[in-house]
Amino acid sequence: METGDRYRTPIQDFYADTTIFITGGTGFLGKMLIEKLLRSCPDISMIYVMIRSQKDKSPENRLDEMLESPLYDRIKKEVPNFRKKIVPITGDSNIKGLGLSKTDRNMLIRNVSIIFHMAANMQFYGKIKISTIVNIDATATILKLAKRMPNLKSFIHVSTIYSNCHVKHIEECIYSYPINHKHLITFARNLPENIFEEKISNYTDNVLVYNFVPPVDGPTWNE
């Protein structure tokens, strides 16, 4: 499609005039997604990025720091006003209801047409309670929120490559599991802290135990 004197690709057409909500936007993949969307699809209306506050930094401060990355050098030259289209939303996947204010929640419901849910706990050494709340409960909360959005066109959930790692050939389908996600969340919330570490420590008197945490590294390349 042509708009003015500029040709738009089908992907640019899809994203034109859309409002996007992104969780996990300050992560490795999230930073690249925001840059790519705003540089390649300049007709996007707005991107709301859920960012949690830190002790001495507001979501606005964290966003400004993120945009100082060399990753955004190219878009600063090609789309100088891109910053105006990014709005930080205070939220936290560790908090029930995502920690969203009522005003922000209603604003998202009213305006958002595309969701990228990328917030996740990727730590292999993290506590199962926190991982379950962030990876499952937060996802369920965002899905409930999405069902209330009248303009929603697409919901994209970015999952870890290690899901279903016990399966030799992973199909593009939704796998069934022996436990309902609601039961799993209830179980995780009532799980004692450090239960697995405590269990292991019971055997360390007679067995030499070493807890190995494998690193996960991923390279990227200049576009």
C-alpha cells in the first residue's frame, strides 16, 4: 500500500496506527524489538512498555537509560522523534495483578491493539515460587487483561526455548500437562522457601554435592 509518496509493506500496514503493549521491554530481546518496531514501522501510534521501579530509579529514568544504548544509535538518526512514541508504564510481573494502577489498566484496555508478553524469570537457579508466579501467573493475568481489550489484533507470548526440553521433536502445538495452571500457581504460592536447597542439604554429610548453574549466552549482530 502507498501512503503519501511512501510504499508500505504488508507488515508495515499491519502495524500502522496500532498501539502496542510490551512486557520485558528492558530485557535483551525487548530492547531489540522496540528498536526494530519503531525503525521499520514508523506509523505505529504508541508503544507502552511495562517497567518496574527500582530503589533510586523510576520507570521513566530506566527507559531513558536504556535508550542511551548504542543499539539505538541508528534509529536516532533515521527516526529522530521515536522517543515520543514510547511510554513507560509502572508494573511488576512479581506482583499480583502486575502492579498496574487502575488508571493504567483502563488505559491499556481502551487503547492497546497488539501485545508482546516477554517478561519472564529466566534464572536456572531462581526459586520455583518466583519462577511460577512470573512465568505462569503473570501470563494468565495479561491474558485476562487482553480479553477485555476491544481493539486487540494480536497477542504474542515469547517463551523460553527450554519449554518441553524433554521432547525430542517439539511440534508447533499446545501441549497438555498433568496439572492445571491454577493448581500449580496455588501450589507454588504455598511452597516453603528454599525447599529444594534444604532437601539437598540433608544428604551433604555423606555425599559430596556440588550445585552447578549452567550459563546461557546468546550472540547478536549489527543489523
